[in-house]
Amino acid sequence: MTATFKSIDTATHARLVADIRRQGFACIPDYLNAEHLARLRSELSTQAVQHHGNYFAYHGGSTVERSLLGLLAESTEFRSLLDAVHQLSCTRPAHDPVIRQVLRCVQGQTGRRESNAFHYDATLVTALVPIEIPQDAEQCGDLLMFPNIRPVRANVLFNLLEKALLQNRLSRALLVFAIRHSWARPLRLILQPGNLYLFWGYRTLHANEPCSPTHRRATALFHYGDPHAGSLLTRLTLKLTERRARRRSRPPLGSL
């Protein structure tokens, strides 16, 4: 299986980073073409059936690596884009060149429980490609962001403590309550399938809104440039996150 992806020029790299700095995100329209989307949706449908319409997320692994997402992450064009955005964002190359891939599908009642989970990413650069986004549902799973509200922390322990204070049920419930009463006003992104969205995930508190249970919201995420790469605490946290994702995404026994 092969695929060709867009090559982005140097001038556009600079504009993308300027957009992230100014408004909190950048967008490359139609980064994936109709053929790419059709292939991804076919691959996604196979996994959705195996999970019986329930939420699932793959953090790397053979399922993602064998898909079009794996080809994208390995492509020179995409790697060059992420590397350029990272270097222009912090004036140095990434400590860790690994692109961490996530395929995330919000559907059914279990998908609602995985929504409004505000968090900071572990990596500076986050690239998001919508695959399926509800267009006519009451709730479409819009992306909510508080862009660039913290710097890159010099101390990994301080970073983890900060995340622990915000990434728990109570803090998230309070934040959602504040948003509903307009006391907190996040940036709302209405995602379009095939576009590529870039933002500083490490510095941006973000989450998706709930998606109507009868609809499917599927996105591909690519995380690049962990400022604390190599730290024992970072490695342990990553393993814990991936283990939790595998547990939540395990297909029902009847489908095995």
C-alpha cells in the first residue's frame, strides 16, 4: 500500500507557526484528498464494527501502523512539516524524533464518557486530521481549546503536578460548568474532514465536546516533540496512558 501526500513549502511553515502564535491553531485545508479519506473511513469502519459501536482509541500499534495513518507518519512530507513547525516554534529540533500516532473514535454512550476530558498533551506539536465529523447532529464533538495558556515547563515534575491538578474528574466538571455558564470561553473549532489542524498541544488545554451517540466522530492525532523526552517520569506516564487506552478500547468478548 502506497500513498502520496502534500509537500508544504518553507514560507507556509512560517505562516502556520505565526497562525498558531496569533490565534492558537493553524489549518491546511484539504490536506488529505478524497481518496485518502475514503481509505481511512473504510479502515475505520472495520474497527468500529469490532467495537460494537463503542468508543475506542489506538495509541500506535499494528492497527494504526498498517493503515494510511502509518504511511502518513512515515512520509518525508509529513515529517518535514512537523519538524519545521517544531523548530520554528521553539528554535530547536525535537529531542525525540518519534511521531506518536493515535486513532480516536467517539461513538455510542461510551463515547460521551470520553468527552470533555480537558488535558494538555505531552508533546509541543499536535497535528489533528478529522476523518469523520457529524454534520447534522445535535452535538458534533467540536474541539474546545484554551490556546497557549502555559509555557513549556523546565521541570518535568512540575509539569506532571500541573497536569494532575487539571486532568481529574472534579477539575474537568468545574471547567465544563464554567463553560456552560459562559464564565470560561474556550476557542471552538468546527472540524472539517480532510483538513490538517496544528496547535501547541503541550501549551493548550483542550478537549472534544460530546458527540450524539447515534453519530461517529473519528480523528487521527499525531504528537511530536516531547520537551521532557528521556525522563523516567515521562516514560512511565506514557506507558500508563497507553495501558489505560488499551483497557478502555478493548473490544467486547463476543467480537474476539
